[in-house]
Amino acid sequence: MPWCEECSKYFVPNALTTSGDCPKCGSTISQSNINGKPIVEIVTPETLDLRKLASLNGNQERVPWHFKLLVAMLVAYLSWRVVSLFI
């Protein structure tokens, strides 16, 4: 989280100015890390990459097997409910 030494306050990255300065005192704020990676640019809706944020040390996270099983069971249940409407 961005921290302003002069104001002694944390800021949300979206609350900073476009150049990355404090909105109250105007001093330059140092950016901290996200998942151990330094922030090189300010996160805006145009530069937001959810796949990059979800990756851990450059490796893509995989969907757990039990989530896939849950989705398959849900599809089977809803299919049976549609069939039972006509029986």
C-alpha cells in the first residue's frame, strides 16, 4: 500500500494523482509490493491485468479439481431438473 511519510497515512493506489503523488501534500509516494513483485506503474483500469496479478512467481495458477467436480455436478443436476419438467 502506498504510504505518505509527511501525512502519515496509507492511500489506495486509485486515490493517488496520475503521477503517483499524494493528493493532500503533493509529495512523491513510494510504491510497495504486490505478491512480492514491485509495482512499476500505477494501477489504472487501462493497465490492470488480472491474469498477471493472479500469477504467483510467474506461474499461472490452476483451477482446483474439486471446483471442476462441483461445476460438473451442478450441470448434471440442472440437466436432470430440465428433464424432470417434461416427465
